Amino acid sequence: MARAVLLLFALFAFLTVLRGLRIFFEAVRRGSAPGRPPVPPAREGDMVRDPVCGTWVPPSESLALRTGHEIHYFCSAECRESFRKSA
């Protein structure tokens, strides 16, 4: 029983590392890796960047705020409120 639990834990850790590597290499491909300037989304379905903290999020999962003719996308309500207060 203990071996099964240990094996499941090792499998979970391995899959978590693989997921992290996939996310890192997607960020490198998009141009948001550390030390490189961010690349803005080019087409629908790409990620959008939170102007407050710089996090990349899918538009469908982000919170939006319209200022004039511009729409800004945020990863959280805290970032949206911070932006709203500073604007």
C-alpha cells in the first residue's frame, strides 16, 4: 500500500514538472520569457497581458475594463481595481 502511494506521489510530481516545462516553453515561444520584451497577442485566442502585474491570461478567463475606446484585461479583481484607482 505504501509503495502505491509513493508511486502515485512520484507520478504526480513528474506530471507537475512536465506541466511547468510546457508553460515555460510556451512563454518563451510567445516572447514573455525573463529578459525578453513581451510580444502582444496577434490574433483571437492568444493570451492577453495584465497591465498591472504582467501576467498572461486567456481573454476568456480574464476580467475586462473599458477605458474610453480601449479594453484592458486583468488576471484578478485586485489588479483591475489597482488599475482603476491609478487611472
